[in-house]
Amino acid sequence: KGEDIESELDSDDMESDEDSDKDSDEDFDEESDDEDSDEMPDLTPIPTVEETPKDAAYWKQIGGEHYKKREYKEAIDCYTKAIELTPDNAVLYTNRAAANMMILCYKEAVSDSDIALQLDKSNARAYFRKATALKGLG
């Protein structure tokens, strides 16, 4: 069930699994000139909303990364920060709705879907999210 919603996230938000695999493989396949090197790959954690403010596209991207890791509350926080910066972006609301549905917050998902539809009446994903959330409410 979660996989269906995850696959429906806006394609601008997340890179494909193939792209992710390529990036991951490149990070670990690089050979070092120094065979005795104890360097570890960069394991820097994903920034949280409390850190230095960035633009909406940045928070949208970070939200997508959290979503892919099934860190839905963190994804919601990032999408919220992006919405604060660009409240007229319907995609941000549909993505936050998807994350809310994953933690069974259906009322919030309906609300986000409604806002997305006010901003863009042709947003098919917003209709889908709203219908799915309403079904979850019973």
C-alpha cells in the first residue's frame, strides 16, 4: 500500500531508484590510490528543518529524500518549510499529503489536497490523494 503512494510522488521530487543506485554505486566503486586509506564515505545526515534556511526547492528535495527513507514526519517538516517559502506551489501540498497518508493522518492529507486543488484544479495527483485519504477516513 505504501509503495503505491510512494510511486505517485511528483517525479520532480525524487530521482528514480535506478539513478539512486547509480549514485550509490559511484560513491563506493571509486578506487583509492592509497590502499591503506581508512576514509569512510560521507555519511553526513540529512539536514533538519531547524538548520539554516534554504529555498523551497532545497526543502522539497530533502523532503523527497526523507520520504524515500520512510521518514515521513521529517518529510512533512521539510515540505512544510518549503510551503512557508512558496505557498502557491500545489506540488508541495500533494507531496505533504502523501507523507501524511503514510502516517495515517488522513484529515491533514485531505486538507493539503484541497489546497492543492484550489491552486491547480487540473492536478490529478491532488484528486487521487484526496480520494485515497477520504477512503482512509472511512
